[in-house]
Amino acid sequence: MPSIIVHGGAGQWANADEAAVLAGVEQAARAGWEVLRAGGTATDAVIAATVVLEDHPLFDAGYGSFVNAEGEVEMDALLCDGANFNFGAVAGVRRIANAIQLARIVLEKTPHCFFVGDGADALAAAHGLEIIPNINLVTPKEYALFHERWAAGHTAPRTGLGTGTVGAVALDAQQRIVSATSTGGTPDKPKGRVGDCPIYGSGGYADDHLGGTSATGQGENIMRTFLCKNAVDHMQTAAAQAAIRQAVETLAARIPNPEAGLIGVDAQGRLGAYHSTAAMPIAWVTAEGTLSSAMRYTGQFG
Ligand code: ASP
């Protein structure tokens, strides 16, 4: 009973071209579903879905990432394998198009779990990922915004949460659950700042016996409560939707305005999504093969 759900980031999404955003998450979910339908693994499915969103200029991951305060893209990603509690994480990556592919290399090709900065980019090169100039990750819109701020004194960072961190969680026909999350982080973040995304149990988590999750939102709040692990723990007694909602509400009860969003799949293939922000674009394909999408959670999953 394979299924997949993807998100394109929790936030305001004010003035967004919602049709284009939804087309993007749908394209990603479809790419992941094609892998599952052909009998592929949950890992291949979430990577296929995440790469679509990393390559898409409307989402804050890969090409389209927000730049940091110095005008550079620094990306983080996490891949969690529910079969064996293994994970691959990267942070502060600057020279590749798809940070999630590097997270996979960390998981599958090294005895380690987490690489950062120049060492992570060097690992990418050593494993044949194309090394690109950082500027190639900056969209014309983001480039213009940075230079406007710079000309104006480059004082305050943009306010509000960035929109567009991406993630995917899939259950495959062999009952494997894998979660992928990838981000350019928050807009104008100080150089070196890392959010929840690559932190195991915070930005993502997967356990084949229970379920998997991928988070988005204000990383400093999410990582304080291990949001993704918390939600999967709730799946011991609750279906994905109730478990995910409970985890986000617990966070909101302790941290005002946490600006968090979460998606997931439980071991029975039931889907869940919830966010404390105005919006969080999601797309999903159920075991019957039906593709759906929404800009915000409105009770789709119970
Ligand atoms: N969670 C990401 C971070 O804090 C940002 C986001 O999801 O928008 O880096």
C-alpha cells in the first residue's frame, strides 16, 4: 500500500502564485509516486520528489534558496531511513544543486551521519556530484532583493518566516518508510546558522514500525522539541494525522507562535499534515494512485 506526501514549506505564502506553487508540489509528488508505482524504494521516491522541489525556483531549497546575510546560499538536508534508524545529514553546503543527494551519499556511502561546510562539498565532489558556483543557486528575484537591501544599508533581515523548505515522506510496497527534508534556511540568516532541517528527530525522522515525518518552519523552535520524533512517537497509539497534530499543538502550547509545519505517513500508509502557519503547500498520492494538493490543511486527513 505505497503512499507519498510532500510539502513545500510552512509560512505566510502571502502574495504567492498559489497555482504555480501547487503545480510544483504536485509535480514532486507525481515524481515520487512514479517510483513507488514501478516498485521502487521509498528512498528513491523521496529523493525524486525532493529533487523536483530543489530544482524549482519557487521553493527555498537548491535553486531558489534564500541567501544568507552575506548574499550566499547555504543549504541543509536530511534523509532518514526507517528500516535501521540510519540517517544522512548535511549543513552549510554551498556548491551543489541537490543537497538531498549529498545526504543520501552520507547515509549510504560513508560510515558517518553528518557532514558540514567545505568538507560536505568536498564529499560531494569525491562522489561525483557536480560542483557549481554558489551564484547558480540564486534566482534573479533573490539576487535583486539582496542588492536592494545592500544598497539600502543592508541593515535588517527580511521579517517573517521564509517559505519553501521542502520535504517528502514515503511508504513503499516493502513497508519501508523514508523521510527527506531540504532547505536553504531562513531568509538573510547569519552565515553559519543552521536550523532544524538537518537535525535528526527535529527536521525529519522515520521508523518503519511506526511512521515517518518531515518538518518545516522556524527551525529554532522545531529543534527545541524534536518535533519529528515526537510526532512519530505519537504514532504508537494514533494515526498519522492525529499524531502530527498533537506534536505541533504540544509545541505551540510551550512556545508561542512556533511557526511550524509537519507532514507524515504512518506504517499503515495513512497520511497526515498540520501547521501553525497560515499555509503549507502539500501534495499527496494515496495507495489508489490519486494525486491531490492543497495550500493549507483543512481536515483532508481527518
Ligand atoms: N526549517 C527551516 C529552517 O529553520 C526553514 C523553513 O522551514 O522555512 O532553516
